[in-house]
Amino acid sequence: MPCDVTINVTEDFTALTVDDGYSPYMDKGNQKLENLKVVAPAIFYISVPLDSNNEGMVFVRATDGKSKNRIFKYSIPDNRDAEGNIYVPKITAALQSDLDNLDAQVKNLTQQIAGNKRGK
């Protein structure tokens, strides 16, 4: 049984191809998702066939305005959000070290603000 996926493109790309690793997908409007110039925001609707384990793959190959080639890989249905969306570029989780650094900065700012209020 296929799985419906909404592709939300949040950046501009000079060339964007959405495929299964071999062949480009067709969106639900019968547009071949191959070498498209995309101006964000853009949305495409596809149906992804699932294998016997109820899994499928979507690869997004994109070239940005600086001619940098980027590849985003999505496991379907696992990488969809609750509404069936995937996002291009792929949303990545924050590193713990980044969160720790941000926490330290917030604490420092909180102390500075508290010190400024006492000095008035």
C-alpha cells in the first residue's frame, strides 16, 4: 500500500530532483520531479510505494544558488511528521554540545540582566 507524502521545500534551489534512488517521482499533478527550479516555499504531493516491511525511501537531490549539491534521504514513513510532511532541507536535531552552549549563554545573560537591575 502506498504512503502519501507532502514535500515542503523551505529554501530556493536551482535544480531539485525527488526520486526513489533510481527514478524520479511524479507528483499528484503528474509533474515529473526532476531538475526543477524551485522558489521557496513550495509544496509537492507524492505517493511512495512501500515494500513488504511497510518502508519506502525518498531521495531529494538539490543544487542551491551557490551551486552546492546536497542530498537528503528520508525513510518513509519514519521521517514524516504527524501530518505526513517531510521538509527540504532536512531538519536535523541539535547537538547536545550546541544545547549546552546555548544554556550557558542564557544563564550568563540572565545574570547580566539581574545585575543591571540591581545597579539602577
